Amino acid sequence: MSTSSACEKNAPGPPAVTGADLVERARALQPLLRAQAERGEADRAISADVVAELAGAGVFRLLTPKRFGGHETDLRTLTDVSEALGEADGSTAWTAMIISVTNWLTSLFPDKAQEEVFGADPDARVTGVAAPTGVGCRVSGGWLVSGKWSYNSGAPYATWAALGALLQDEAGAAAEQAMLLIPASDLTIEDTWRTAGMKGTASNTLIGRDVFVPEHRMLSVRAASQGSYPRSFREDEPLYSSVFGSMLLLCLAGPLLGLGKAAFETVKNAATEKPLSFTVHGRQADSVGVQIQMADAALHLQTARLHVYQAVDRVDQESGAMDFATRTQIRAQAGYAAQQVLVAINTLLNVHGAGAFAESNPLQRIWRDANTAARHAGLVPAVGFEAYGKTLLGVEEPVSLMV
């Protein structure tokens, strides 16, 4: 009996889950996600079954601290996973990515807030809206907050929300732009997400009326943009020293890379059998024009991936030591990469023809999802280009806190 107990104590624990393991889990979900994609569009929310499978695969724990049972991986793994999910369904990839990265954001808050969110639930699902469309006034111990927060992806499945607000001083003037952690149970959902693309993300509007937010559930956006986070510093948790803006912008690219790859594979496979109408070619693949366009699309997608992963690896490697000029470059790269994906998808739909827009053809959903996702405020190319161009020319005029 005592020998058995001693052996049990010395037995190795389960092997650590690696980033590669998590990516393989995401790929294993692809058949389910493809089968559920139409249902997600019709319901304007990914199904509860899909959410459960994402949780079971550890997707929501990707960037959650290990001390709370999370995987605490890195931006590279999040990008790989969301790209793999995006190959099957853009809405699922987007929802999973938003929750994962907002869980990372939550891990920047004071330790007490982290404990409240993850302490009893390592699979906590935090959604977020960074735009400061709420207003908070100071009361004893915190703030009383009201607001409406639109485009909250994954709203029906959130357990918490991180929401932007302007905090007022005693005179009623906006004194601080902040992110506030609020339990989902303190908010109501207004069904406003009726869009052409990314329909399944359920990016509805959250509404709060005089919600009390204690002091420890506030994160200053200005301080965070300068690398100052209110959490306790831990040398063994470098993930939570990563650059605020770069993490929250680059994560948006993963689903788009997956959508681009899905479009390419769909058109490539069809080209081996689909005729090129009104020509001598019995297969699109035999046309030099098609061959040239496929090569062009492939190179645009490769350009996008090169920019995204070069930037992602830099964020992971340099952690919080990244200078402002590099951060503006990364913002520009994110928007530029998104545009390369759109160029590639448009070319691929030109190759495939009008049949791409049949409701039964996944290409039309890919096209709508990609064009919707690429218009996220964090991927607007002109803003990123302006921020980067200013640093190239030595113009010291900040464009945005989100760099």
C-alpha cells in the first residue's frame, strides 16, 4: 500500500499541451465547423455545440494564465489556431479569437480582478469592445457606469465583458479612457447584429445602466498603451508584458488568413474539373489566364502571411521592449496584410466565376466574411499607414493609442 502511494507520488503528470497540439485540435474541428457554418449564419450566432467543442479543445484557455489552468501560449499560437479555424468558418474563428485575446487583456488587470474572472472558471469567456462608448462617474470604491457597446462578438456566450468607457472627474469632464470588467449578468444584450458578413459572430450591442464597477476592475488605456499594466509583475509570465496595441491588432489577422486559404483551396480544387465557359478549355486549370491568376492570388496570400507572422513573432520575442516606431510598423503591416487577403479572394472569385455567389457555394460566405472582417477599425489601412509614415518621417504626432 505504501509502495503504491510512493509510486503514485513520483509518477509523471500528464504531458504539457503544446502550441502544436492546440493547432491540431483546431484542425480536428474543421469538419464540424464546415457542417455548422450555414446554421451559424441563419441563427446569427455560432451554435452552443460549437462553443462547447471550442472549450473542450482548450481554445478559450489559449492566453489564460497557467496559474488559473490556462495554456498561456503566445500570439503565434493564437494566430495559428484562428487561421486553422478560419479555413472552416470565419465566424467561429473570429469569435474564438476575440474571446481568447480578451482573456489575455483580462490578465493585465489587477490580480483581484483576474481571480474573480478565472479563479472559479478557467474557461471563462470574456468578450470586449474597446471603443469608449460608456461613461463612468466616480463613486465610493469605484465607478457607476452606463453605456451601449456595439459589435461585441460572442455576446451570447460571454461570462464577462471588458468594455471601453470615459471616466469623469468631479467636474464631469472626461479624465480617463479605460477598459472596465463587468460580469455579463450585469448587462443586457440588444439584438443589433444584422450584417452581410461574419453573421455568426453574434456581435450584438451590450447595454449597461448604472452598473457599479469596483476600482480593481479598471485598466487605463493610456497607461496600457505605454506598457504599464496594473497586474503584479511575474518574470515567469512574459506573455503579459506583451505590447497592448500590437496584441489587440495583430490577432485580427488570423481568421482572415484562414479565409484566404479556404478560398484558394476551393477554387483550386474546382479548377481541375470546372470548364471555362465560352472557351476551348474543358478545365479552368488548362487556361494560361487562370494559371496566372492563381499564381497571383497565391503570392498575395503569401505576402499577407509573411507580414503577419513576421510581426507576430516579433511581438512574442520582444515582449514589452518594443519601441514606438516598431509598433506603428506592426499596425501598418496588419492592415496591409488584410488588404492582400482581399485582393487574393477577389482574384479567386474572378477565376471561379458567377457560380461563386450561389448560396450553396462556400465562396460567397468566405467573400462576405473576409470583406466584413477586414473593415474592423483596427485593420483600417490608412490609419496604420499614417501612423507608420509619421515615424518614418520623424513626425511626432500620435494618431491612435492603439499601436
